[in-house]
Amino acid sequence: MNTIKKLLGFIWLLAGPLIIYFLLMGAVHNIDVHGKKDINNPVIWVIIIAIFLPIAIGLMIFGWYAVKGEYSSEK
């Protein structure tokens, strides 16, 4: 079980930066001054990034502790 926890820790460590990357690329791709849809509005993207950026950072911290073995059942 501890091996699975450490393996998932590596996955979470990699998932955090990927989420941040896809958030920023989604914002760059969808923000358009001449766009008429809500998704083209930069204010919406600032809100989305402000909400999900701390979640992605927390995911990386959680993964770091899982890799270090802080959640292992044997201490």
C-alpha cells in the first residue's frame, strides 16, 4: 500500500504543473478582444486561474509529502 501511495505521489507531483500549464494555455488560446462569448473575456480567466492555481499547488504539496512517506502506515 505504501508503494501505491508513493507512486500516486509522483503522479500528483507531475499533475500539478500540467494543470497549471493547461490553465495558462487555455487562457492564452481563448482570450480574444473581439470575441463575443464569455470564454473570451479575460476577467473570467483570471477568476478561473485564481481558483485553480492554489488547488494545483496544493496537489503538488500533497504529492511531495506522499513521496516522502509522510502518509505511510509504518512510522
